[in-house]
Amino acid sequence: MKNPLGADLVIPALALGFAAYFFVSIADLAWEAKANGVVIGGVLIALIAIQFVRIAMALVRKEGDLGFGPLWLPRDALAKRVGMVAVTVLFIATLNWLGLTLGLLAALFAALWIMGARGKVLIILPLVVATAVYLLFVVLLNSNIPHGPIERLFS
């Protein structure tokens, strides 16, 4: 039986979409930020290319096919996977409206809840991460991240 390799292409395909979005989103930044963005995006694309080459070589050697079987298994994890994709899409779609701080807080809370976290960690971790991101990117670096209600409130 051949190894189903199609599922191994999902994350690289999504990462390629992210890299394209990343390159478009840095177009209006200062040249230093663009240079850093190009380096980061370039490394990501190089890793994606390595994964595509690895899968292509396995296909040429007839060690696998483009089946997606492992993507759907185990069945009990499928709802969590779909939920995580939905959280990611909603985070990106609402980023300009909610801003980075509130969007990250909500997305991290939802992601942790989907993964089964309950109790203090479900509240404390998103608050700590969102606060750290706000302090780093808004207060310290004064970066041009999407500003939402939190950033406007404290500015």
C-alpha cells in the first residue's frame, strides 16, 4: 500500500498562501521591515519548496500517492481541525476591525477552548499573550499593526 502524501501538502499550501499575503502586507512598510519580511518570507518559501520536492521525489519513486486519508483520521480530531481553521480564517478576516490585541485575545481563547483547555489557563494565557504582544508591538516598537478598540483606547 502506498503512503498517502496528499495530506502532507495541506500545510505547505496554506503556508504558501500566508507567504503571499505576507509579501503583499509588507509592501507599504519601511525598507528595513521589508528586508526582514523578505528574509522571513524567503525562508518560509524555501521550506515549502523542500517539502514539495520531498513529496515529488516520493511520488516519482512510487512510494506514495496524493491521497488525503490521514487528513481525515482520527475522526474525533476532525472537528477540532476544522475549528482551528475557522478560528484562523476569522482571525485574519477580522484583524483590521478588532486590531491585533483583541483579535489575538479572542482567537487564542477560541483555539485553546477548541483544543480542550479549561480553567485558569483558558483565561490567563490569552490575556498574557495579548498583553505581551500589545506591549511589544504597540508600546515598545510603535509598529503599524492593525489598530482596533484596545489600541485606540490606550493611545
